[in-house]
Amino acid sequence: MSIHAPLGTNADTGFITSYLDSLALVERLHRLLLDVIKDEFERVGVLEINAVQALLLFNIGDNEVTAGELKSRGYYQGSNVSYNLKKLVEMGFMHHQRCEIDRRSVRVRLTQQGREIRDVVSTLFERHAQGLQSKGVLGPDGIEGITFALRRVERYWSDQIRYIY
């Protein structure tokens, strides 16, 4: 990530540079997460689903949700949620049903096949969590610190969206 605007005073430059490095790292980590999921599905021979769709199934879990809820709950980060939901229904990973109250809205939940995909992702994440701890990469205090800091940034950004205008 690069910035072409002036960075402000010299005192601010170090913090701004670190902030931009953090933003780039978050973006790279998300892409890397998708690559890790893709590699796991190739390893187990599941090729009909992509990493974004697998992560979507994992995040839905046992819930029944609408497309709007997927985005508002933070389960899905992307502009093509409707496309992926349609594909997951067509491939048999999800059930869909029109809401009785609002016929424009569709509720989705996982099928048995979708739960199996969710379980593959869940097992992958459990294996990674154990590996991070056993190899000394990150322990309980470290993960709590990262999560705390990221939640503070999330709140700050959310406030910027809500109150900036």
C-alpha cells in the first residue's frame, strides 16, 4: 500500500508509516488465509468450491441467515455475496427459502454437504491454532493482544463511517 499525499510532520511520519504497514499486512493476511484454505481443499480433493465460499460456509455454521445479515455480522467480506450464495445453493451446499414476512429476502442455511465443508475449515483452523501454540509462534496472551488491538481499530473505523458526515 502506498500513499502519495504528504505524511504530515516528522513526528507523525513514523506512526503513519507503521499504520500503512499494518493495513498492508491485514490485506496480505486475508489473501494468505484464502490461499491456505484453497490449498487445504486441494489436499483433500475438494475442487468444486473456492476458498471464499468455504470461508462463507464456515462463518455461517449452524445459523440461518439472509445475505444482508452475512455482511452486517461480518461473516462475509465481498461485493459478490449474492453470486456466491447462488452458486452454493446450486452446488448443494446450502438450502434457501424465501422469508414469509419479506418475500424479497431469502434465508439460507447449510446442507449436510455444506456442514462437511465447514468441518474441513474448522479442522484446519484447529490444527493451525495448535501449531501456533506448540511451535511458540503465538500463545494465549499474544492472540488476545492482537484481537484486542484489531477490535479497537474496527471500532474506530466503524465510528468513522457512522459519524464522519
